[in-house]
Amino acid sequence: MLEMKKQIAGITVAGAVALGSLGFAGKVEQADAKGSKKEPENVIMLVMDGTSAGATSLARWYKGENLAMDEIVTGGVRTHSAESAITDSAPAATALSTGHKSNDKFIGVLPALVNTPGVNKVKSKDAYRPVANVLEGAQEIGKATGIIATSEIQHATPAGFSSHVTHRSNYGDIAEQQVYQEIDVVLGGGKEALSPGTTKNARKDGEDLLKVIEANDYDFVESRDELMKSNSDKIWGSFAPSALAYDFDRQASQNQEPSLADMTKKAINTLNKDEDGFFLFVEGSKPDWAAHGNDTIGIISDVLAFDSAVEEALKFAKEDGNTMVIAVSDHGNSGITMGNVNTNSNYPEIPVSTYIDPLKKAVMTLEGALKQLKPDRSNMKEVAELYGLDNLTNDQIASMKSSKSLPAEMAKMLADRANIGYSTGGHTGEDVFLYSYGPERPTGLIDNTDIAKSMASFMGFNLEKMTDKLFLNAQQEFKKKGYKTKVDVSDINNPVFIAEKGNERIEIPANKNIAVSVKNRKTITKTLNGVSVYNGKDFYVPQDAVRLAGK
């Protein structure tokens, strides 16, 4: 991996903002998207997970002014997966990062099932094959790279830009691949998945990845202050065992955590030291979680937090002049609407304040408020008020104290007060807005797979060729050279590919960028250009691993 970390001098200025669609009065500027090619090219890709258009509209009204995203609306995105009109986050991230549709729960691998009209079929032999993502491509051509999320960094969407597994719940392999990818900046939650332990997502393979992170010269930080003070070119930030707090809750009680805008700004400033440019992925993870719970305040909280991160990206891009910024939702969620069954006939007469004023009373999200609830629920009234539910009757408080579905009850009560409607607690299949800015930005109504291809093209590489370079079938390639091969799964948590010929033995552990060759009692350990992936059927390795084999 290239380690060139020099401050870029002579920053150019681009007076450009992409064609936008404003919900409030304001000017729309033009982006300088067709200028002469400049160097280096940077890409900042931002995803607000599970955010429908109804959510952004509500957040805008709540804020009372334009969102930063409004300025750069350039089209729409189709989000379906290879098997469904309604996608899961894992295949959505795979599409956005690799340019390939995939199946439910699959991360960075080709689908086994294709039945959605218009999606290309996949040969059975290629099912589950890992495919290169834009971060790996950027890294391969020498750019600095970073990933950010407010969830665990191993969660589906950041995983889609940094790993390859057949199920999104496989945090162990995802975390290991992320560490051995040698990404320059990694910021988010998920510390739990980095070390062995007894908790749900603790490592099962016995490896302490915190020691690997330290050995790779990262500045490991665990608070906002530590992050902001870091001057390192390589930063790993783990700010919570699992997910970070919702932004409203962070402001109220957990301001030791950085905001998404804080992390985005710090990552940009750090990655921009690389003279070859950078690729940065940023996810606002928890609008999706709030939407699943029909938590109106949680949705607003983290859509606004995401929008602040977009604002930081745009500030940099406007000064830099050669940075592509893309912001998008990976899919809709919950069918949130301003208007519900109570507004069927009188909707033309209902002012904005009827929707927004009840929401303004909340100071914390549903998750944040319920964390303050005592085990005996003796402070139920006070907790309800934190969520904006004031003026409750004694009967209502008593009902809430005994409720077996308290989160759902509280969420519905506030939504009803604000005339907010929900059609589901799951994902939805509608198109989502495309927000883009800068040179060669994608526009119009496009497929989510087109976004990956646009980013790769702008940075100067082809994703299909990158896949052929980074993910070769190890069994096939080594057998061509006369080796006997096997995948040793005696330790199920640590699969190892083994190739033997004569007095030579090559071992390549899964999820790492390492190969070990032993010949004539001489051991050579080689750092590879990418990680090796075992999908339970086939073992895939980078091209330079195959080059270890003799003729």
C-alpha cells in the first residue's frame, strides 16, 4: 500500500454547485462538471441509510430552511436487488460500491439468485464470487481511503465498501478484512468486534485486531477530543462498543462522541494529505434504525446530522474543484408521510405548524429517552416528556408503565399528535433522490449500480478489471501451476488456503492481506495488494498471491 502522505499545495477554487431543487426560496448554482481533467481526483460518497423522500421533506420543515442536500439534487436512483423490488442494505451497498446487484444479506459478492426483471443473470460457477469495490480500486491506484459510519463500522453499508462475505451478520470476517485492507481512516462504532470476548459480536477466532491496528501505526482514538487532536495520517476511531448515539441524544448526553460532520471533516483533512487523492465513504446509519421503529424524532435527528456531513463535503469540494460528491439513500424505509388517517379530508387546511410543533417538544429520540427509564418505570412521565409527550393523563401514564410494547406505543403516540403516517416498519421499494456535485457527477434517473461505475470511471479504473486483479480463484490458479491445493477449515474461524508442490508450501489465511511461502526451509511472508476471501465454496486471492507460485 502506498504511504505517500504529503500536503497538497495550490488548491484550486471551483465556483460550482450542482443543479438543485429547493424546498425554500434560494438560488440554484451551476456545477463546473465539464471542465478540463485535473489531478488528483477525489470522491466523497455519502449514504443516508433507509431514508425515504418523506423523511427528508419532514427534516427540512423541522429545520425551517433548506437542507445542504437540496442544493445538489440531480436525479433519482432505482434501488431494487437481484431478487426483490425492496432491497436489504447489504445488496444495496454491494450495488453502490461494486456495480453489481446481489442478494439479501450478501456483501460484496455476486448473487446466487436473479429473478428481478432487467438484472443480468449470473453463471452458477460465479455465484458468491467476490467483486471489487470502489474503495479497493482507489487504494490499488494509490489513493488514500476512508470509511465512516454512525453504526458499527462492520454494519452492512460500510461493510459493503470494505469487505466480502456471504452474510452481513458475519462481523468477525468483516472486521478482519477491514483491518487488513489497511484503510487510512476508519471512524465509527463497533469496537466490540475487534477483540475476543463474551459479547454478541466479540471475536470468535482468538485474534485481537486492536494489536494489529496498533502494529500498523494507526492513531487509535475513542473520543471526539482525541479525534480532533490527532495529527496522524492513519486514524482508527472506535467511539462505542456497538453503534454511536443518535445525534439529538449525542448533543443531550453523549457529546464525548464526535458528530458525523466532525468525522467527515477530520477524515477529509487527513486523507487530503495524500498527493494522489482520496476516496471517502460516509454513512449516516441510523435514520434507517429510527424508521424501522417509526421513531419520527430519530429520523429527523439523523437526517439533519447527515445533512451537516454533506455540507462539510461540499465545502471541501467547492474549494478543491476536482472532487465528486455523491449523496444518496440506499433504500426507503417505513413509508413515512406528513399526513395520516386523521388528515384524510381536511389536509388542505392543516398548517405546517400542526405537524412540526408537537415534534419540537422532544429533546431526545425514542432510544435516548428510554435509556433514562428506571427499571420500575417510576419516572415514566419524565421520560415521556423527553420524547415530547407532555400533558399525559394519569391513565395514559399508568398504561405506559405496564405496556409490553412501550417503544411502539410511544412512537405511535407522538406520530399521531403530529399527524405523521407510517405504512410499515420495514424497507420500501420506491426510487430515492440522487444528490451529486462536481466533475463528471451522475445525473438523471439511474440505477444504484451506475453510481459505482461513475465513481470508478472518474477515478480512472474499471471495476471488472479490478475484480480480475484482486479476486482470482486460488484453487484453479495454483492447480494450473501443478500445485496440490486444499482449504484447511479445521479451525472454522480461521480458514487457510494451502498449495503444495515438491518442497514448497504456500499458506494464505482468509480475510488477510498476507501470504506465507516456505521453500527449502526458507520462509517468506508477503504483504498482498488486497485481502483473500473464502466464501465457503471457493477461495479467492489477489493476483500477486498467485505470482508466489513457481512455474
